[in-house]
Amino acid sequence: MTEAQLVRRISRGDTAAFDELYRRSAPWLTARLRRRCADDEMIAEVLQETYMAVWRAAGSFADSMRGEEAGGWLWTIAARRLVDAFRVRGRHRALPPAAATPDLVPSVEDEVVDAAVGGDLGAALDRLAPELHQVLTAMVLDGLTVRETAVLLSIPEGTVKTRARRARLDMRKALS
């Protein structure tokens, strides 16, 4: 059964379909969240809120679903819930260190992106400064807004805009 079929069944209140979607998607969603947040408690809260939102919004998503995968929809919900969690906790204490800092071993997500974005584009992305790459990944690949990216990366919105512009200029120069 495809994810689209599962979401349609969830929209009709099918708990078995919900359990199956969770079983299929929770591991990779957790891994993606860990790349952006080192706080396991926050990740657990974000996952719970994400799947509660899935249960409530499955009907509206099922009606507009064109493809067979729900991964993009799930990630959008989770990423926005993570930004909200950072925003709430950020005012009261220091933010947990973002796991998006460079690792010694590339993540599975980085390997998938590298495989999908190859050639000149992949080489241009690899040459971006890490801070520019983070902003570009958050805004383009994850589809976050400037405000959400700022919260996620713990930087001012103006800095996000500046880095996004620099990243676009660097990419344009590298690809011309």
C-alpha cells in the first residue's frame, strides 16, 4: 500500500493505516530531526506533535495529494513543529546545539542529496561555505521560511537573508 493510500485511510479514521504510516516514516523523520536538534526530548515532543497533526489533517492532505509519497508533507509538518519548539524554549534557556554542524561522517541525508544533486550543481553546493550551505538547505530543500530558518539555525533573520543571497550569488557564479 502506498503512503497516499495510507493517508486516505487515515482521513477516514483507520488507526491501522496510521500505525503503518508511523512505522514507515518515524525512523527517517527522527533521523532528519536529529540532524537539526541534539535534544532527544525535544525530538520526541516534535514527533508526537507531528503525528497528532497528521491524524487531524489527513483529510485535507489526502484530497490534494497528487503523488504516492507523503514524505514531503510529513517533513514540512515536523520541521515547522521543530521551529516552534525552538522558539518556545529559546526565550527561556539556551537552545540545544543544532546537529546541523559539520560531522566527521556524512549523514544518510547528505549522501542522498549528494546522489540526487550531482554534476556541476553538486560540486557548486560542495564549495559553499558551511553557513551558506546550512541556510540553502533549510530554505530550499526543507522549504522553511526566513523566520523558520532563523529560529532553526539560531541566527537573526537578516543574517539568513544575507546568507541566502550570498549562497545564490556563489551558486550562480560557480554554475556560469
